[in-house]
Amino acid sequence: MSIEFYNQDAGMTWYLPNQSKELSDVLMKVENSLFNRSERAYKLFKDFDKDKDGYISQQDMKQKLEEMNILNGQEIGILINYVDPSNKGYATFTEFHDRLRAGMTIVDNAGNQLIQINSQPGKTFQNAAKTFLPELSRLTEEFKKPFRPQTNHTDIRPSTRFGATPVYKNTFVNFVPPKTSPMFMTQGERFSKNREQFIQDERIHNNQKYENKLNRIRQYHQSLDQRIQSALEQRDQKDANNLKSKQMAQWTYEHKAHLKNDYL
């Protein structure tokens, strides 16, 4: 069971497992430390099985994680409860592999990706929006019709400050801040070329924030692509090793059969 979470700024949809943030952080540390290379699942299981009895007890897992020094005491407890949720005291190879495996934070048990980038490309969304655009325009026009005036707006003379009767009188002089006020500005300061410098500074600051946000999104996309590529390379390496093993077994069988025929 997973929870769908959409981040509009990043343009991504996460199908997050229904688990706490502490557990997600622990699984991320374990995956980056244990599955950062071509590591076989059964060999990893044997490394955790300290007493070689075919099961990984809670004591075995705690001892191995303390030796690796990748989690603290509280995080080790969280991981043990995740691997052994029923608190049996041990875990078989199947249970261990279902819980801890390569790519467990980006793919589920069925092999489906938990993170989908739906804004790159967004062709499907754009085509759907284009299809709905004529209908949206029609509904907008129907909504605006009751609010439009009956007469032609060009027949009505708009009222302005300087077109009023009697003649407009400048009343701004009655609202000048006193000289002791921080808001007071002389005539030279009011008409200075740099009187709007704070607006330019604010615009530059906002542009920098926007660029930093784009850089964070690019870095996240790159890290996600690298993790997916690493998972694909591990799978290809595993398939290649299996193929070599089968070829070696076939060659050995044929060689033994040939020697037996020559002897007879």
C-alpha cells in the first residue's frame, strides 16, 4: 500500500510507501551502504548470519550493523522492527530479501517505480489541455456575457482626476510627512534616479532564489537518474553472471561426455 504525493514545484509524483519518515531515512542509509556495488543477495544474507544456522536473528542483525557502523542504536531498532514486524526473533532468506534489497527506495516488490517524473516530458498533459481549450473558451465567454454593459463603452466619458469640475486642486501637499519622520524625502530625493533601487535589489534577490530552486531540482533529477542507472547496471551484471555460469556448466558437461566417449 502506497500514498500518492505530488510536488508541484519539482513536477514529480511520488508513490510513497505507507511508512514513517524515520524508517524511510534508515532504508536510504542501508541501501546506499549495502547495495552500492554488485552485491549478491544470498552472500549478503550469509554475512548477516553470524552463527550460520540459516536464519538471521535479531542479535545477528544488531551485531552486523554495529560492525558496519552505518546506523545508531535507535536506527538499528527501527530496522530490526521493519525486517521482523511480528517480533519472531529471526528472519528467513525470503523475508530478509523482501525487506532489504537493491533499489528498495525507488521500486516496489513488483518492480514498479515509486517515483515518476510527470513534467518531463509533459506532452500527454499538454495535449489534454489543448483538447479542452475550446470548451474552456466557450464557457468563459458565456460566463462573461451577463456582466457586460448594454451600451457601448465608447459612449461613456470616463471620469478622471483632471477632468472633474471644478478644476482639480493638488491636495498632496497636505499629507507630506514631517521632517523628523523616516518617510520624509526632499524634492531631490523624490526625483532621484536611484529612488527605485530597492525594487531592483528585490528583483535580483528573487531571481537568485529562483535560480537556486532550479539548481536544486536539476540536482535531484540527476541523482535520481544515477540511482536508476545504477540499478539497471546491477541487473545487467547479474544477468551476465548467470549467463556465464550456465555456459560454463554446459561446457563442463559436454567436455566430460566427450572424455567418457573417448575412454569407452
